[in-house]
Amino acid sequence: MKISLKFPVLFLLILAGFCLRPGISSIAPLAETLQRQFYDVGATGIGLLTSIPVVCMGVISPLAFLLEKRVGLKQTLMIGLVLVFFGELLRWFDSWFGLLLLTAVLVGVGDALIRPMISGFIKLRCADRGRLAVSVYAASMGAGAGAATLSTASLADISGHPGGGLAFWALPTLLALICWSLFSLPVQREQQHAANKGQSMFWLAAGLSLFFALQAGLNYTLIAWLPTWLRYDGYSASTADSLTTLLIVFSTLVSLFYPLFVRLFSGREYFTMLAAAIATMMAAALYAVGVAVVVPVLLMGIAIGLCFPLALHLPVAISPDAASAVRLSGWVQTVGYLAGGLLPSIAGMAMTGRPPSAALAAIVLVLTVLLALTSLAFGFSRIRHQ
């Protein structure tokens, strides 16, 4: 019997997705303010508030499966929401930098527990509408990141100190925590685990991890360095920032329509992966010949907007049950976030002594070629997705 994607399930996915990124993305708008406040810490120390959660996501995600086996899917997700809530709430007390570092750990560990559980939840409650569920979930993450980026500085001004802007994001997390606590999962489904391991999924997990790392690296590298790239090529700082914001907003909108793109390619995910790679190549070619920069930016938005929900959906679609989806998503996201998180740093090192546009173009080209080869590999393997 098929399980329809009813409004309560959709609402829970939106709430969970929206709460995942503000704990990280709210730091950047206040980075300079925090650096002035903690002048003895320096930019590197402030950067830890962003990098620590990403490292936690990479290290803790596979361990979420062990906790899920002991207490269940919903309880593990609730623990993650509690950790994120307190991590954000404690930022109100912003006078001690050590406490802010602790909040970064809480946010990262909570995030690492929530993400694999959402994959299991989608497999459990809406497997037949997995593409739509993942697209809404991915778009809500983008909305949360965008909201935090745009409004945290204003919220800090209203509250009179940086901690007020950072702690505000505990409110939507509290709402998500309350709503998830009121939602019940069938016990026999929630505690179900794969009885038949079947053929080893090592190579499949490796391929999914590679794809997750490539799309994450492409996304993080562009968001981190696109403004620098554009300013080097003669664009004003305001124009460069506006185009980067356009990239984020447009990719979020594309994620929302991810199911339609897959249906356009006869329901074949690897064709969608290949289309994303082609869009990236077209963006690079058009930028090289001098087409208005907004066109390549929109093409890159299509590529990123397709790749992110794909990376989230494939482990869910391939897994036979919710427990397998939790485990596979945990491993895939571990490798993906650790590898993808390193690429912006590699790009920064590559720009040392070189024109930013040339260094970044080379990195984006390599990532794009690998993305295309990965999509072809999935096609040749004849993997069947739901």
C-alpha cells in the first residue's frame, strides 16, 4: 500500500530542513562583529564556529545509526533537535568565546544526528513520493540558510548584541522540536531493520559518497570564492555579492522542482546527474566567451539545485528499508561532507600567486568532469531507483 505525502509529513520535513543550516550560516553575517569583540581570537578562531559543525557532521553521521538502533528513529531525531536548540539558545551568552565553541559542537552533533534520520523518515513514510519529499526538504534547507544569512545581522542590531541574532534561530528549532514530539511513528516500522543484507553495497556506497563529495565541493567552492572571482574580473563588490545571492536563491528554487526534472528525463536519476554536469560545462563555456555573467550563474544554479536533492535522494531510493537508508545516508554524508568541506580550502591554496579566475576555473572544470563520469557510471551500472 502506498503512503501518500500528507501535509503533516510535509510540514515536518519543512521544519526540520529549515532548522538545519541557520546554526552554521548565521555566523558569517556577524563574523566581523565577533572578530572585533574577540580581538584576541582572530579570524581563524571565528572560522572554527563554522568549520566545527561541518567536521562534526562528517565524523558523527555514521554513528547516528548506532543510536537509532538503541532508541529508534524518532527519538534519535529528537535528540538531534534538542542539541541544536540548546546550541543556538546558549549563543545568547556571547561574552565567552569558549561557550560559543561549545555551541558549535552542539549544533554540529545535533545536525549529524538529524540528517540521516530524515533519510530514514522519508523512506519510512513517503518512499513512493521520495523525490517530492526530498525536493521540499532540500529547498527548506536552502530557505533556512538564506533566512539566517539575510536577517541575522538585523536581529543582532535589534537585540543589541551578536548573541541575540544568533540565539533567535533557537525559536524555529523549538517549533520543530514541539511538532516532531507530537508526531508518532508506527513502532513496527520505526524499529524495522534489514534482515537480509544481500549483496555487498560497498561500491554503491563509494559511488554515492563520491557524488555527494563532488556536488558539495562544487557548491561550497562557488559560494565561498565566486565573489572573489567576479571582483578580480572587474565586477563591483555589490554586484559580485548579488550574483552569489542569486546563485543560492535560484539553486534553492530548482531543488524545489527536482521531481519535475527527473520526470523530464523519464525518471532516470543518472540522466539528471548528467544534465547537471552539462549545465556546468555550458556555464563555463559561456563565461569564457563573454556572455552576460548572469546566464552562467543561472546555469550553475540549475546544476547545484539538481545535484543536492539527487545526493539526498539516491541513498533513500536505493535502500530497501528505513534502517538501511539511515545507515547508507550516514556513511555517504560522512565522506561527502569531509571531502566536500576541504575543497574550498584547496581552492584558496590554489589561488595563491595565481589569478583567482584561472585557479577556480580549473577546479570547477575538474569537479565537473568527475561529476559527468560519475553520472555515466551510474547509468552503465543499470541501478534501478524508485
